[in-house]
Amino acid sequence: MSATTESRLLDWLAGRQDEMLAALEAMVNTDGGSYDKAGVDAVGEQVRAFFSAHGIPVETMPQARFGDCIRATLDAEGAEANEGNARRNIVLMGHRDTVFPKGEPERRPFRVENGIATGPGVADMKAGLVMNMFVMAAFKAVGGAPGPMVALFTGDEEIGSPEGRPVIEAEARRARVVFNSEPGRANGGVVTGRKGGVFMAVEIEGRAAHSGGNFEAGISAIGELAEKVRAIHALTDLPRGITLNVGLISGGQSVNTVAPHAQMQIDLRYVEPGDREEIMGRIHEIVAKSFVPGTRAEMTIRGEFLPLTQTPAAARVFEMYREAASEAGLSITGDFSGGCADSGFTAAMGAPTLCAVGPVGGKAHSPEEYLEVASMVPRAQALARAILRLDRAGL
């Protein structure tokens, strides 16, 4: 890697803010909730069109229920492609789906005011997708990639990547390093650790009876739910970073009927990979136990993320990225997040992973979500610099 190559890459990216904003506006103004496959795939078509226009090979991996996976590739250059880690892929990753209901872009379209962009998914994580696209295009135009590069765009991260996970894990097996372009923290930091998460639903069956005329014959599913909620919340262990939250409940038939059914949805977060089995075992015991005699319960796992843990190789990736970003005038911290992301899957496969390298934003999943426009180009330049330094860092 020469200073000339680096300066050409940085110069190429420096003049692209308006183009980045145009691509971001198109994405934000396209519906893309996780369950809206057509909308998520429409964003995928925008990604495909960009790469085709820049002469970058792109393929679609169809998915049955949720957004298709899009994979763009750049071949390694020169002799480096034949040696060591250079045979493995440098992976840029991101998800196209959002948490918002259909029609949200019409209600809150993309807008820029005083250097702040708003709109559904503007930071989480369509700006990161745009950044990955332009970094790939920069290496295509200038060259200098120290190995084959892959940009992977999935379509169901916000619901636990039920279809995207196998694609992500397959990519991670071939990865030299993974940069996940979730939004940079409000303080400009990146994420070096994340909690794992398991999202569960419990269905409880009781027996209906008239609450006045035949109360004794009833078996209350809601009464059972209340006891289970108390027991599950008692599993929270804050010093260990373990939290249990029953975030949704429903049930009953009418106010004058002993409840024949009830449902609750549970969110588990944990830090250490080994904690999962312990806590899940205790949850299963609570679900199996009938606090109210005669009730029955069944639990299903609806989604899951693995924790992002920092290995020595991942620590080197962070230090390399921090050094590269500092040359762009950025001060980078490595932060821990209680939120989950696809980066946990790649880390669990052994790929050195750095998360939240995308442009800076905040208040994700809310109407106040925002993006700092001025961070788009510098964060793209920092990522390009970091990629150029992989060999120097021994990665």
C-alpha cells in the first residue's frame, strides 16, 4: 500500500457526500420494515443498481420470507491474492430492514436540516449501507485492496436474522475481518462488545369458567402468567449483565370469564456466552412448572443473537481502526452495547469483528432517529484507511 493509493482513495471519497446523501434519501424513502419483504427487496434493488453502475459484481441470494441477501465482491489484486490471509475476505456488512411500519417514509420522509438527517432507518442502518457501497466503489475505482472484499446486505436483522444468519455465518467462515456498519455511537465511538439476546414467546393454557357462577371450575392462565412473570424477572442479575424483561403480555376471554389462555414475550440479554445455557435452563424450569395447578405452558424461541466478544485479533482490529480514524481527525472509543447485532454471529464463527463503524447517529427505533451528515465521508475514509492497514496490523 502506497501513500499515493491512500490519498487517491481518500480524495475519491472526499467528493462524494452529495452522492451519498442522494443514495441515502432513496433508501430512507423506501419502505423496509422487516416483515415487508417487497420493501426490503426494493432497497436491495437500489444496492444492486449502484454496484452494477460501478462495475462491481453483485449476486442475490433469495430468501423465502424476508428480504433477499445481496453480496457484492471485489477480487484481490496482484500477488497478494496468493498469500496467507489475503485469500480470505474483507467483509463489510449491514442490514436493509428497519423496525418501522409500512407507510412510515410517507409520514416522515428523509430530511436534512442544519446538518442533521432524519427519517426512518436513516442511521440504523441505511447510512452504513451507503457508506459500505461507496467504500467498495472507491477501491474499485482506485485499487489497492489488500485482499478480496465482500459487501453483504441482509434483510432481517431487526427480528434476529432468522434467514440471514446462515448466510452471515457462511460468510464469516471465509472472513479475514468483518466490519459491521451499524451506526457509530453518539460520542463517535465504535462497538467492541455487545450482549447476546434471546427472544421468546410463552403460551399458557388454563380453563374457562364463569367468574361468578362457576368460579371454582376455572383455571386462570392469567394467574399463571403473573407468577411466571415474577419468577422470570427474578432471574435478572445486573452485576453479571443478565437481564430478563417480559415486554408484552396478552390473554383472557372476557372480564367475567376465568382466563383460558394467556401469552407473554420475554427478552433475555447476557454478556458471557456460557451464561446462555444456565439462564435458559432456569427459564425452561419456570415455564414447565405449574404455579396454578392445571395450567400448561409451551415456549418457543422467536429470535436470537449471539454476544459480540473481543478476542486478541478483534482488539488488534480496533486499535488499527482507531489509529486510521485518528488520521482523519476522529477520536474513537471502543464501547460496549447492551443492544444486539449480526456482528455477534460473525464473532462467534471466529472472524475478528468490529461493529458500529458506520456514520454517527442516534435515537434508533424512534421518530427522533438522526444522522450527523458531516460524519459520512470521514467515517468512510476511516474504514478505507483501516482496510489498507490490515497487513501492517498482522491481520
